[in-house]
Amino acid sequence: MNNLFRFICLFFLIFFITTWSCSNKPDPREDVKQLIAAVDQSDTTALKESLDLNWIVSQRLKGVPEKDSLASFLKKRQELLDDLTGNGATRVSWNNSLVVIGKSEVTGDSATVEVTYIDKTNGIKDYTKIGLYFKDGKWKVYDLKLKEI
């Protein structure tokens, strides 16, 4: 009987610790909302906070010869920021759309957030999932569908 009591106490302790640690992270949808607001306001500083620019750019440069990598990296990084600010294709597209943030799925320190863009002029829908990871108390976007880049 004593062992059963210990087992039940241990089970509940593990359950509460797991529940508390999983719920301790902020909702990744809030960080996606901040990203969309940064794009809407053409806020480069906020974009740099929301995005893992280095990861996104490095993924787009796979296969570039090493001798060209630094110049290509800097150019692609600026192209990415230009696409999300000013008259960039992604920014213009998002501003011409109704952006609907759907459900999020969190697995450990990774998350995906469903986002649907509905074009305000023709009603065409574009559905995607944005990938994020949790580091230093904040979600960072590492997987993002863009128009031009």
C-alpha cells in the first residue's frame, strides 16, 4: 500500500511538473502577430527580433560556392529585409490580404502556426505554416513563406 501511495504521488508530481513546464512558454501565435505587425509597419528592427535571419538566409543559399558565400549571404539577407519592408512583394501581398492566424502546435522547443492569407480583391486563399523555435525566452521564426525570395 505504501508503494502504491508513493507511485501515485510520483505520478502526480511528474504530471504537474510536465504541465507547468509546457505551459510556461508564451503562445507562438503572439510572436507571429508581432511579425505580421512588423511587416505591416515596415519595422526592420522588429523584423530582426522576430526572425532568425541567419538561418533563413543560409537555407536559401545552400549550394552556393564557398568563395561567394559571404557576399551572397549579405546580399540575400538585405533582399529578405527589402521583401518584408517598403514596397517588397511579400509586404505588399500581406497588406492586400486579410491575414488569419490559426492554431499553433508546440512540440518541445519547436512550434508551427497556421496562417491563411485571403486576398481582399479576389478572395484567393493562400495557406501556410510558419515554423518557430523557442530560445532565450522568446519564439523566433525560422521557416517563412515569401513571395519573391
